[in-house]
Amino acid sequence: MRSVTYSMGVSLDGYIVGPDGEFGWTAPDADVFRFWIEEIREVGVHLMGRRLYETMLYWESADQDPTLGAAEREWTALWKPLPKVVFSTTLETVQGQARLASGTLAREIERLRAEPGQGDIAIGGATLAAEAAAADLIDEYRTVVYPVLVGGGTPFFPRHERRVNLELAETRTFPSNIVYLRYRVTR
């Protein structure tokens, strides 16, 4: 069965964006960008909300930019063909390999798990991940922790009254003092 993963960059105090909506502090160095490239290779479909979808739209046409480096071109070549499911009540259309979700998050995940296919079902965005966590649908939490305190904003972890036991599966420290942590949910 395909695993559902939630993976994003996060500040040391637990936020994916700061109080002003800014996330420039997550700009990866070359080593971290290479890591994200390798991680996206494991993804079979990416689920996201409207805000993350709109942020990632850049990569749908980034390969047209002649100043793009080799790593960014490699990322674009992996991202563009990747199937994406967008959860939005305001968007009427989406671009590229994206489609608007036709059901609830739980139903979409159930359908994707039942389909033949390779790769993880990745969830991006804190709001969507909070919904998946509340329904006990996340199998792995993957954080790339940046050495910065932003003091508030959108939290990586959902705020709800439910304990979730985790088992450390992998750690990695990059030369820039950014730390990757991968935890499996123990059920």
C-alpha cells in the first residue's frame, strides 16, 4: 500500500511560514536542493491546497527561463509530469498535470491507495496536512528544519488534541546546519 507523507521546510519553532506569510528563509542551498530533488523522485502523486499550488505554479514553466541552473532544470523535469491533486473551493481550473479534487481528502487518499501505482502520496501544505492528520491518514512526517525562529505564522504540525506516536526513521544534517528528520507513525 502506498504511504502518505507530509514533508515541508519548517523553522526551528515549528512554522512553515512566518507571521507575515514570508518563507524566504526556506530557500535551499545546493545540498538541500539536491535532497529535495531526490525526495520528489519517490513521489507518485502530490496533494496540495490552493496556496501551495499557486506557489508551485512557477515550476510549470520554469524550464523556459534560460538562466535556470542544472539542478533547477532537473527539478522542473521531475515536477512538471508529476500528477497533482489540488484541493480548492475557489479555483475553477488548474494547469499541467494537476486536477481539482473531486471528493474529500479521505476519499481521494483511499482512491489513490487502491489504484495501481508507484511512489508515495505526498501532502503539501499545513491546512491540508492538518485535515489528513485529524483523520489519521499520514504515515510519515518529514521535516527539513531550518535554523531560524520566526515567532509565529502557520504551524507545520496541526494543533489538535490527539497524541501520535512516532518512530525516528532517518536523520540528516547538511553543511548549512539544516536538519532533515523523517518519522514514521506507529499504530
